Amino acid sequence: MMQTQEGVDSRLMVLEEKVEYQDYTIEKLNEALVSQQLQLDTLEEKIKRLDEKLSAGLLEHGDSDNSTPPPHY
């Protein structure tokens, strides 16, 4: 099957456009992934600090599960 130069150029242009669009999409997805990873890192650090504060508070005030029951029991 013989193709004209015009047909080949047209197909090549379509393929180039698709590759450009895929590159653009990959770049946008990468940016979103980096942003989400930064958010996850921040949230993990906040959870770690909250856990440390909670643990320190329980040690200072005693564990409520092991304390004596309130007087109304």
C-alpha cells in the first residue's frame, strides 16, 4: 500500500500532537503527586507531634484507665 507524502505528514503530525499531550498530562500528574506528598509529609509530622503531646499528657496526669473510679460509683 503506497502512501503519499501528505498522508504520512498528516499521520506524523497527529502522533506528535498525541505525544505532546501525553507529556503535558504526565507533567501535571507529577506536579499533583509532589504536592500531595508534601501534604502527607506535613500531616504525618503533625500526627507525630500530637501523639507525643498526648503520650506526655497521659504520663503527667496518669492513665485514666488505671485511675480509681469517680466517687459516684
